[in-house]
Amino acid sequence: MSSQEGSAAYLAEDRALSTIVVLVRLYARGLLIRELGMDDYLIFFGQVIAWVDMALSAKVIRYGAGEHLVALVQN
């Protein structure tokens, strides 16, 4: 696996874990306690932003972000 594939895989794995945590929190607060607060909405909004950031980061990694300029010029 190349470093680019590894970086994209790490990003997806990291976001998957945080998504599970956010979903469990929203489940507990929404269905069990039956009260969502402003903090829950902000956490959900932050999770959406994290997914957008992951998608953009994976796209930039594909085009060579994090590689040395010499490596990019050789390709």
C-alpha cells in the first residue's frame, strides 16, 4: 500500500470511529433522554464538517499533497 492509500485509509477510519461516537450520543440524548441540546446540534454539525474535510483531504492526497516536490516532478 502506498503512503497515499494509507493516508486516505487512516482518514476514513478516524472519521468512522468519530461518527459512531456521535451517533451513539445522539441516540442516547434523542431517544433515551428525549432532549437534544444546542451542544448536540453543534456536535452533529462538526461531524458533517469533519466528513467534508476528510473528503477534500483524500482528494488532495491523491494529487500529491505531503509528497516532496522532487517526487512530484519525477512523476
